[in-house]
Amino acid sequence: MKKIFISLIILMFLSGCGYIVVETIPMSERENAGKGIPIIVLPFSDYSGLDVSAMSRRAALLNDSINSSLVRHGFLPAVQDDVINFLIEKGVIKRLSTSTPYKEEYLKDYSREMKEFVANLYKQENPTQKNEFVALNEKLLLALKDRFNSRYVLRGRIHQMGIQDLDTINPVQAGILPFVFKTGSRIVFGVGSTDTYEALNNVAVGAVLGGAFAQETFPLDPKRFDAKDRENIKDINRGVWLGGGPGLGWMSHKSGKVSNAVVHLEMVLQDAVTGAPLWSNRIGVEVSPESSFYLGGDESLLKAALEYAVERLIEDLTVSFNGRS
């Protein structure tokens, strides 16, 4: 029996190190087929509300994902650096400086909370710096077409891209202790209005469980002590249970955090000659760890969500092209 239990634990560890992908905004389905044509990918407008440093880093990740996916589906994307330089020369976008007094500290291996705190300081000192985009008129579209020898321009928006805490009671993802206390808290109290109330609810559940399961003979066995001390030992045991329950409730509230990568993207294909939109679609994706054994980190989850969203959109774009032929 012991060997079976150990085998199950090992199996859960090996099978739970991945992540779960959920499409929150499903796309319309079409038959998939590829067709190679040149295409110009413009920088996406970013409405995610991130700071400049994070936007630049994730914009680069998005561009790499889009270009890689386009190549896999037979398209010939223009060199991204050339496109960026061309747009800067034309005044369509502005190159923003990310050098701040906090840059070196921000890039260190601090927690997400610390990075967000530093990012807020940055925003307060640089309220005017943001992603500035000028609308593309017919003249600029034709200039893009002539420069890169393609009449197809791919544009888009980043509606949301970031890491959130996933509120789950799944014991595989959150762990056994958070599952027990959060489930009890939700059954008795429902969802707390604030994080503090959630913590107090867990502590209350711990106190109830500690009182219900309190043992007079554990962790200390009264029989191993003198007869005159046995009642005191029983009181100590009850105190351990009554005090340990709320303590475990507090610990469960501070543990079991599950990260959830959220990506909402919108893409539009535009004809550089007529300016007319030829195709558009939008997708929302959420990616969370399969289990508490996942060690990939938040950035790995975000990259997986982004690559999945981009791949699905480019698949649909490819089918749309073939439907026109």
C-alpha cells in the first residue's frame, strides 16, 4: 500500500508540471491551409496599462511570436527592425527612452509586487511618457507598400496582457491546505469582500476545525508522564490543537497562490492600396499551471498564452487568405 501511495505521488508530480490553456474568447473556425505572400507587421497598440519597460519587453515577445507564426504558415513578413525604423522616420511612432533612476532596480529579481510598486513610482515621475501612435493615412500606407513591396499590412491591439491571481479551490493547483480551508470558508462564509475578510474567515474555520478535532493524547502522550502531570499534558495538547487550527488557517491564506496569464489580442489585416480591412479577429486566452508542482514562472505562462493566441489568429488569417483565392 505504501508503494502504491508513493507511486501515485510521483505520478502526480510528473504529470502536473505543465500548464492549462483556456480560450475565454473563442474564434470562429475555418479550414486551415497555408499560402505564402509578403506581409508587413506593424507594432501593436498597447492598451494593457503596463509601464514602458514592460511594454517594450512584451512587445518584442509579441513581434517574435507573430513573425515566427507567419513564417510557419508560409508568409514572408518584412524585417521587423526595418519596419520600426521606417515608422520612426515617418513620425508614425516615437522611440521612447526607458532610462530612469529605477531601471537597474526594476530589472532585478524582485517579486511581482515590488516590480509593480517601482512601476507606479516610474509612472508618477514620467506621466507624459506613453506609447504614442499616429493614425495611418492613405499616403503612409502606400509608402509602406512601396518600401516593403507588399500591399498587406497586419495591425492589432493588445487589450490585455499580464499575470493575475487565479481564485481556485482545485487542490492539485493550490495545494491540500488551501483547498481544505478555502472550501470550508466559502461554504460557511461565502466569498469575502476583501483579502482581510478572507483571511479572517480562514482563521475562523481553522479555529472550528482545531476545536472539533482536538486530541488530549496527541502530540504528547500523557501516559509517558507522571500521574500528577497528565492533566496538564492534556491541556497542553488541547491548546496545541486550538492554537494550531487558526495558525494553519492563516498559513493557508498566505499560500496556495496560483498565477493566471491573461492575453487578449485583436488583429486586423489592411489593404495598403485601398485602406480597406480584409480580415479581423480577436481572441482571449488564459493559461494557468496544471498543478502546484509547476516551476516555470509567470513569464513562462505569459509566453505560452501569447504564443497560443498568436498561433490561433495566424491560423485563421491563413485560412481567410486561401478563401479569397
